[in-house]
Amino acid sequence: MRIMGLWRFLKSLILVNKEVPQTRGMLYPRESETREVRSLDGIWNFVRSDQANPTQGVRDEWYAKELSKSRPTIPMPVPASYNDITTDNLRDHVGTVWYDRKFFVPRSWSKDQRIWLRFGSVHYEAYVWINGQKVVKHEMGHLPFEAEVTDFLNYGAENRITVMCDNALIQTTVPQGRITEVPNDGGMTIVQSYTFDFFNYAGIHRSVHLYTTPRTFIEEVEVTTNLSKDATVGEVFYSVSVNGSAANEADNVLHIQANLYDKEGILVANATSDQKLGGKLQVNPVKPWWPYLMHSEPGYLYQLEIKLLATNDELLDVYRLKVGIRTLSWNSQQFLINGKPVYFRGFGRHEDSDIRGKGLDNALMVRDFNLLKWIGANAYRTSHYPYSEESMQFADEHGIMIIDECPSVDTENFSQELLGKHKSSLEQLIHRDRNHPSVVMWSIANEPRTGSVSADSYFELVANFTRSLDKTRPITAAIAVPNTQDKAGRSLDIISFNRYNAWYSNAGRLDMITQNVIDEAIAWNKRYNKPIIMSEYGADTLEGLHMQPAYVWSEEFQTEVFSRHFKAFDELRKKGWFIGEFVWNFADFKTAQTYTRVGGNKKGVFTRARQPKAAAHLLRKRYFALGRDLDQCSFPDDLFTYIADLIS
């Protein structure tokens, strides 16, 4: 029995590098001469399943007719998390919920076109039916999925879409969780638990679109860029994949006409591909993509127009996307953009707000980017999952650098099944975001249990898989274990670490911050000889609570915690290999209920309503001072408040 137990244990440690499904298509829906886009956002009908019977709707075929014929429905906005919309206990529902709505498809769409249904994100698992017929299943929140529905639609008539969403997290989902059955006053109930410190919002979180393509269409566009050493000449390399019958006709050699336009709409480069559907565009002189505050014109974007042409130059399809021309490089000391060293100053964030939870909110997104620029940040990490495609486009336009993180958080109990889904989440993320100039780094996990026995082989497989998909960006992970216990850092290009001195360790002791931060950063660098980022630090702060001398939870304490970290960072910057500081968090956010959280996590420098706490003003002075020192940017006129005209 002991031998069998040992064999089962050893078998659990053996991880095999298996293939994962490859994403196809998924270009962001954009209208053109050959494409139409229609939004299905709005008010949908909604039903929750019984927690004790989550598959009843599938067995009883609720998708075969209107949901209201099976259960009473309530209205539910899309996109939005469903948890905070109602006044009952829907917030803590575990298991499946159902959505449906009706829509018309014009008769004109039936002519020589293909129709696609695309979801920006459904958390966590989704099953979709059109007119009672299943069209797609997708597992993984925060990432898009689509299906061709050409043959499932009624043209010139009414159609019905039905979605079943399951929010359950277990040990083989990404992220992980546990489902348990526990006694309550009514008997037994289902409880979802998880170790990560943000609320497990669920539902149709991002926009739903119908869009058309020609029968033969541009399915994928991959773009990479390069600059000459003096940054005066730029190169744009493009590769196109095509879907459709015309691509397989021997006597019809397809080719691409690629046109590049500047911000004023002036054509600056063009090229015609061969039948391999790829090529290069040269821009001279070029305007490189620079991060915010590193250049007077940050976030400069060109528009790349891709035209798919048949042998006789017949126009088959047109797709356009924004392109930023820049280079990335890194070594054991530095991270560089366009040959210039970068010092990251920014935040960990969350997609989180009152009422709509993690639902896409364009007003909130614009407000957040205004605040990022107001405070002088040049970067953020998409902690702890991929953010909306719209926010990635906004980051491109505003020159905000992104450390793009997959949904793997608090990863533990490493298994073959978990490894496959972890890799799949990265494959989907990189496929979606590879063309964004703002994305400068991939984060393959947040606070994984990298001290455990199989962490070494697990993260070596994950990191190598990530590099196989994209060699143009470095790889990091936000690590929380002590450097002496870590087994993942050797597989990373840049080391990021999270530590909460004077909060989770030595609570309240402001005199135990600066040297601890310096010592730990030095230890990480000494062990791995790689650039170091402090990816999380901070303290919970209740807005309006003031105490002098500083005391935990007060605004004075948060300000002091920041100041002591700043002193450490400035000492570390002198060493040449410390390349960034990220506050946790940009804004307060909701968590699961616990006695350690008063309405959620309060470590934000902004409230959940996006208003500044006292520390925001200190941080603003810090970030702009760094910008002036490192990148020669100017101070905003309102950075310092007038005090007195002192005459000696």
C-alpha cells in the first residue's frame, strides 16, 4: 500500500508538455467596405438555475424555446456582471445561469456572406445556442470566443440566442477554486471558495457582436515592427491568414495590398504581397510608439489597411487595424523600448466597479485613463486576468505600457489538466493581444505557489510555451514566496515580487519597510541576475480616516507606507537592475466577504468611485518627479499648490 501511495504521489509530479488547441480568427469586429457589425448589447432575459440542480436546464432543454416558457425571467443588462444587479442573494449564486434575447437578421445578410457571433468575454464557462441549436462552448473568462452562425440563422426574420453561463471554479479551472456542500439553516447549501483576493464576478462581461465577412475573408493578421538604430526608419512586417473556398482554388492566386497611413490619413508606405500573404512596409521618416511621458507625442499609431485581392485584382475583403512601431529589448540589467531604458511606474489594477462588477463600462474606462495620466503613471499590470480589448486599444492610443497577465492566480496543486488549461489561457491571450504596441511583457501567473515540489518543471513548461508563441516580449510572474523558496524565477526573463511590509508582515511598523525592501530586491537579483520589479506593495486605507501619528487604515498611514517604499526604490535604482515600482492598487475593489475586508479591498489610491485619497497626491508628485528626472518630461501646472512667496 505504501508503494502504491508513493507511486501515485510521484505520478502527480510528472508533467508532460502536451499540445493545446490553437485559436483561429478572433479579429476585433470592425466595419469596412466588406464587413458589417451589429451589437447585441442591451437588456436580456435572465434565469438562475437551482444551485442543487445546475444541469436541469440542459436536461429539460431550456434552450429549445424562450426561457420565459421554462422559468420566470428577470431583465439583465449585457455587458455586466449579474451579481450586484438584483436585491436578493443572486450575488453569491454558485453554478449556472441562463440568458436569452431575440434579434432580427436582415435579408441582405443572406447573400454571399458569412455571419459570425462573437463574445468579448463570459465568465467562467459558456454554452451558446442559436434558435435552439448549439453553436459554441468556451471555457475561460476574460477572453473572447466566436462561432460561425451562417447556417443557424433565419434571414429577414426573428432569431433567438440563448447562453448558459457557469461560474463554478474548481482545482482544474484557471483561476482555481473549490466547491463544497455545507450545512445551513435550511439543510445544505453549495459554497464557492477561492484563495484569490477579489470577487468572483460572473456573467456576460463584455460586448456581444454579430458581424459579417465575405465568403473568403481575412481571418488573421499578425504584425511585428522594427526600428533602425537611430530610430528614423521603421519597418512593419505583416502576415495574413485567409479563410474561404477561394483560398483553395488553384487558378485563383490571392494576394494582399497593404497600405499604411499616418494620423493625418496620409499614405506613408504600401506593398503588394506574393501568394504567401505576407510582407514588409518601410516608413521613412518614422514616428515611433513611445510610452506616456517618455516623448512629446506618446502612443503614436499608424493605420494598417489590409486588402485581400483575387488574381484579377477583385477586392474580396478589407480589414484595418492600428499599428505602433517600436522595439523591445532586455538583458540582465535593463528593459529598453526603442533602445532607451524604461523605468516602470504604475499600478496593479482590477476591472471592478459598483453595480456592473467586471462588466465593460466605457465611461469608467475613460475616467481610469484620465486618472492614470493625471497621476503620471506609464504602466499597469492587468492583474489578475486579461482586460477588455477596448482598454487595450486605449492603452495603445495613450502610450500606457501593459504587463499582460493571464488568469492564473494563486496557482497550486499542479496537475496535467491544470497545465493544459493554463497554457490555453496564455495561447488565447497572446493570440488576442500580440499586435498591441502597449503590451510589453507577458505575466504567466500572480502569486503562484512556486515553493512547491513540482513548481520548477510546471513553470518551465509554461514559460517555454509562452516563448514559443512570442519571442519579442519578456516573460515575468508576480511572485510572493521568499526568494530562497522560489523555483520559478529561473524560467523568467524579469523577476517581479509582491510584498506588504508594515501590513501583512510587521503590521503598523513603518520603521520596518525601507531596509526590508532593499534587502529583498538585492536577494532576488543576486539569485537570478535578472532585472527586478516590485509588482505589489501598499496598505488598506479607509477614505476619510485621519490619525496623527499615522495608524493602520488611516490616510496618513498609506502615505507614510508609500514614502518609505520610495526611499527604498531610489536606493535600488542606483544599482542599475531595479526597473519598476507598481502600487497595489489603483482603486478599491470588491472581494469575497471576510472580517478582514470592510466592503472589499481598500488598498486603492483612488476610491471605488475613482476619487483620490491623500496618497494619490503624493504618488502623483513621485511619478512626475521620476518622469522629469528619467525622461525629461515637464511638470503639470497644478502639481504643486502655492504656499507663500518667501522673501529673505
